[in-house]
Amino acid sequence: MGPNMIKQIKSSELKNYFENNPNTVLLDVRTKAEWKDGEKPNTEALNSKTYFITVSPDLSKWQEPDPNFVENVKKEISKDKEIVVMCAAGGRSQLAAMLLNKEGFKAHNLSDGFSGNGVDPGWKAAGLPTN
């Protein structure tokens, strides 16, 4: 798979994906301001784990990732894990997944993010568990 061939997973498919791929974790790359009460994914309820590592600190320049992003992920997540990357609507997570795959991670994109992408409803509206 080339770097642009990131696997896209919808929120509606995620519960099954975690069940069928128990070595998968969730990486939420949104900003601290977006991780409010009731706005955090709870993957413990899906027998997985969530990591919170921001990819783009400045949302007005979201396509300019934090230069330390990959190093920050390496400190937290081992490369033997599969990673589903999530942001609000799927843009930043796609960017993050591409950066991680270049570094030898196996990262996929949650295509509709936490809040939906206009086509699919996103984590929250799909009724997936939140904290």
C-alpha cells in the first residue's frame, strides 16, 4: 500500500473492527480544547485503549503538523499495534495516518471522525461510547 492508500474505516464499522482486530488502539489527534467532558472517545468500553496526541496544534494551519508528532507517538504506542487515527472530521487523522505509516506504523483513518464528515455521522452520533 502506498502512503495515499490509507485504509478508511467509518464509525459505524469500528465496533466490529475492534472485535475482529484486538491488537488495535485508537489515537485521537485533536487538540486539548476538543477533548472536553463527554467529547472523548471511550474505547475501553470496546476492549481497546485510546491515546491522545495532538497532530496539529494550530487549527487555522491544520495541514502543518507538530514536527514532534511522530516522536510523541513512538513514546506511547509500539509499532506492533494497529492504530485507528481519529480527529473531528477525518482530515487531520488522514494526515497523521500518512505520517505514521511513513515511519513504519500500521495506521488507518477513521473517515468520519468524532463529529462526522457530512456523509457519515461520526463517533458521537453513531452512538459509540464517550467519556
